[in-house]
Amino acid sequence: MIKHYIKLLAIFLLALPVIASSATAPPRHTVEEKIVINADPAAVWAAVKDFDSIHNWHPAIAATEATGGNEPGAMRTLTLGDGNTITEELKTFNEDKMILKYSIKKMSAVGTVDDNGEALDIPVVPVAKYVSFITVKAVDGGTEVSWKAKFTRAYKGNNDVPAELGDDVAVQAVTDIYKAGLENLKTMLGK
């Protein structure tokens, strides 16, 4: 009987670090914005598909410097209007299904915040573990563009979450970025 309790205690103690780390892990968020554009799907896809040309349709992006074309592993550095940068990697590109997937690899810091005596960078987009998908498909009334992301907030610490790195700020930032890009795309391409 005592051996049974010792086994249970050993299993619990081995699992404790996993339980503790999952309890403090930041939650995963999903943001998806969609827009219907009165245009042919091929024309809309042609506007968004090139990994090195997002600056042509997103108003917040002043320039794109890229290598690798539309091949998985291609890299691009986006320069925003204020000079900050975001470096992204293309993960998936499917011409036939009109889908691309990319992730953020690094970002400029727009400032720092104090976390109990430690200075933490505030990334230009306050997210971490960010993966994004753009899909284009025909629908009644034209073409639907979906821009979807999965990510966590930028703050990964165990203290109180600084407002600048919190969940609400991260979700709002991604939502605003997607809405601005999709609305501009509709203005550019809609008939």
C-alpha cells in the first residue's frame, strides 16, 4: 500500500513542473478579419499573393525588403511609416488554393516597460508566437479575403502583466492592422 502512495507521489512530483508552467503560460488568441470585395478572385489574389509586395496595399507599410520570392522560407522585412521594422518568414504558399501563411521572426522595440526592476522591450506589435494566414476565395458578391492570426501577448513573465504587453492590447493591435489593410485593399480593387 505504501508503495502505491509513493508511486502516486512520484508521478505528481514529476508532473508538477508541467502543471505549473501551463498555469502561467499566456493564453493563445485568434483574430480573424474578413472583407468581401467586388472584384474577381484572381485579381484580388494577384494583389496580395506576392510576399514582397504588401506595401503596395497595406497603408501602414512604407516598404518591403524580401528574399526568396514566394517559396517557403522566404524572408521579408517590413518598414512601417514610423521607421520601425517587422521581419517575417513565409511558411506556406499555395497558388491553387490562394492561401499563404507566415510568421513573425523579430520586431523593432518601440520602448521599454519596467517589470519589477527588469526592462522589457515593447515590440512594435505587442505579440509573440505569431502565425498568420491570408486566404482568398470566390463568394456571392465577389471575393472574400480572410486574414487570420494566432498568437500570444508579448509578455511571458510571471508578474502582473504590464498594460503595454497585455492580451487586450495585442488583440486590438492585430485587429486594427488587419482592418486597415483589408479596407484599403477593398478601396483599391472594388468596382
